[in-house]
Amino acid sequence: MILGTPHFLSFAAKRGNGDIKPHDLIRMSATTRETGLTALGPYYDYSNEMMYPSELGIGRDGDIGRGADQIERNIDGIQYYIDTMAFGTPTTRIPGYGNINYINQSPLGLNYFFNTGQQCSNGADMYQYMTTIPSGLPGDLGKGLKATLGANLQGLAPGAMQDSFEALNPVPILNAVMGTGYPKCKLMEAPVGNADGQLASRFPKQIYNADPTGSDNPPIEVPNVWVDPTADKVYYKTLPPSDGTKYVPGGPQPFMRRWVFDKWISQDEYKWTQQYLKQTGRLYTSANIPDQNTPPDPPIPPQPSANKVKAALQDKGVEGFSSNLKSEQMTAGMLFAGLFLGLVAYTALRK
């Protein structure tokens, strides 16, 4: 469920900028900023994002003789949790409880951009797009399952299996280890938030040991924002319609743009790219957060070879001298050279 590869693994080993420091982990921890040194992304609690039994109307009061309605609600609640584990979306319409007519159910998980801590050749921070939402079965198999059951395999159990299969793929690790440590990036646009486009949890999150002195103060609660719509420069657009293989929400959804890994380049090409972009005013910094109007990088011309540089100097005049020198400067230079040679000859004759 993770798109992209962990290119940040070679950051400390290849770039020669020193080991990753704690303040780097704070900056790397989420889309932009996330509290906590050990956090590797937005805080997402699956148990909080599922509906509680009380919200589904599940109780112990029903029996065959006295509480048929309660028994039906309990059965509907069981169906909700089965669908959450297996399909992610409801196989049948589940009646709601209280003021809710029907349960709106969607796959659990998040889409977000993760700051790897590396710097692209254009000077921008390099991100990696992460999705913890199960993708379901692709192709005709997924469409057939949708037609038969009314839902796709986007539940927690298929998602865990999908993660296991992806963890067995050695290509991402080999690519990170074999890389040069100098990444060229490309601009990527992708949806963020949960499957329905929500950017924050309905529950706050607890922060432990917020006191920098390390005292055992009780935890504090802060809003659990997965993606900051203002700081992250979120914009909205409509997703393409579903092809029948996975869940697609309706209406405009939140999107972001970030620079992600494209390919490894040499150190010379990396430095030449930054030099060229700086001359053209297109070199970024960490403060430059992309938005919907950020253009792709311009084509980078090939770096001039040593022979071409030498030829360019010769075209301007004698190598090592500029053709723009004035006659007075040339005359003074010749007189100085003659004086130097005379002093050398005089010293030699005296010996």
C-alpha cells in the first residue's frame, strides 16, 4: 500500500552530510510538521476511525421474545465489522442508529506525502507518496467481485496481506542501496487524507512528555490533523470515476503536489543542475512548498565538457588572456615580464 521506494535509506550513507539528527526526524515525520521524534507519519488510530459498538446501537438488552429490534441492530453491527475487516465498504446497506439512516462505510487508511529528508537536484525537499488504504483486486477479478458481492477487497485483512507481499519485494531496498545518493525529482500530484477526503480525525491525539525536561507530566490532547490544508497548500478537484475495482468517493477531494524521486544522477550532474537552475532563478529551497500552480522543472541542458570550456576560452582570445584587455594593460604586462627577465639575468651574471 506504499507507493514509491524508500530512497531515503541512502541519505546518511551517500550524501556525506552527516547522520540524520533528531531535528531532521521532526521535519521528516509527516507531511510538513508532526509532534514527536519517533513519528514517521500522521498519527492514525484504526480503532478510533471505526464506529464504536454504541454508535451502531449494539447492546445486550435484546432476546427473541422481547427485543427483536435490538437483535437486528446487533446483527447489523456484526455485519459492519465483517465488512470493515474484509471489504472496506458495505456489502449491504446497514441501517443506522439514532439520527443516522444508513451507515456510510469506506476503506480505512490514509494518503499523504512523507518528507524523506533528502534534497532534490532542484533544491526542493524530496517526498515520498504513502497510502495505507488497501487498493483491492485489480482488473476483471475486482470487477467481478464488485458485481457479485457489491464490494471490493479493501478491508483491513486484505490490506495486511498486501503489505506482506510488498515487504517481500527486494527491489526498493536494492534501489536505495545501489543509488548514488543524488536524486533527481519529478512533480507528483495525488489525493491526500482518508478515503473520503477528510484531513483530520474526529478524535484528538495524546502527546506524552511534551515537557523538554523529560518530566512525567500527564499527556496533553491536541487536534489530530493528518494534513494541514493551509500549510500544505491543499487544493480540491474531482477524482476520475471508479472502474469498478476500488472505492472512489464523490465530490471534490483534497490534492497536493510534491517533488518525489525520479532517478539517481551523478554528483557532477546534481551540482550542474543546481548551478543552472540558480542562474535561471528556478532553484528551490525547503521553504518553497509546491501548490497547484507549481510548474515542472525546465529541461536541463547537458553539462559542458572540459574540451568545450577550453574551446570557449580559445574563442575569446589566447588561452589564459582575455581579448577584452586594453592595449595599455598589454603593454604594462610586457614591460613587467621584461623587467623580471632582466633581474634574473643580472643575478645570474653577478654569480
